[in-house]
Amino acid sequence: MSEGTRKKILYAALTVAMIWGVYNFVPESQINTAATTKPVVSRQTPTSATSASFATIDKTINVADMKLKGWGSDPFRARNKKTADKKAPKKVWKLSGIVFNDFNPLAIINGKSIGVGDMIDGAKVVKIERKKVVIEYAGNSISLSVSKG
């Protein structure tokens, strides 16, 4: 690598670092604080000329304002798990077979032998026909048929 190429790479890296510093180290007094009505930073002034180089800065941070600025959530605060996000598992009834006769028809649903009027996973068996079974769940009528294969 030649001396000229090294200088170009060094100047490019220095320029990128300076631009990054300008955008990331802007004093808080220049940040638009239209969302907040109270000042976020309070500064103490030095009491004498000898302590001018050791001025202390007292910062008060409002977490809600930081969320508005895009800082994200507080990683040390416990998050509330929303129960509404959890969906109830969908009910599935699989009809495996039908044993039909006029007096006592039976159906095999989810591996259990069921007759008319019986309950299976919260659903009531209403009717068993030769090729289908009708169940009622949460006020809805659901028709099950034996799948091929």
C-alpha cells in the first residue's frame, strides 16, 4: 500500500469520526425539547475562579422523555406481559370414523367414541349421519366429515 493511499484512508476515517461526533455530541440545550415543558438539565455554576475548571453538572433524567427521543425502554424495569396478546388455542376436532345404525350411531372424534348428545372438548354432538357429524360449539354449528387418506 502506498503512502498516498494510507493518507487517503486516514483522512476518510478522520472525517467520518468528526461527522459522527458532531451528530452524537450535540449539547442538550440545542436539542428540540418541544415535548417537555420543564428543563431536563440543570447546571451549577462554579463559586470561585479556582474551581472554574472543575464545574459540576447535576443532571436529572426523565425516562418518559427519553422514550420520546427514541432511546427505547428501560432495560432494568420489569415488563408487563399482556394477556391479550396470547391467543387461545384453536379447537380442532378430527373425525376419524362413523359407525352408523338407526338406533345408536357412534362417531370417533379425536380418538374417542362419541354418541349423540355427548360432549367432546367443549362441543356437543348434535347429529350423526352416514357421512358427517354435526357438533355445536359456542353457539356455532360445525359439520365434520371423514377425510380421505
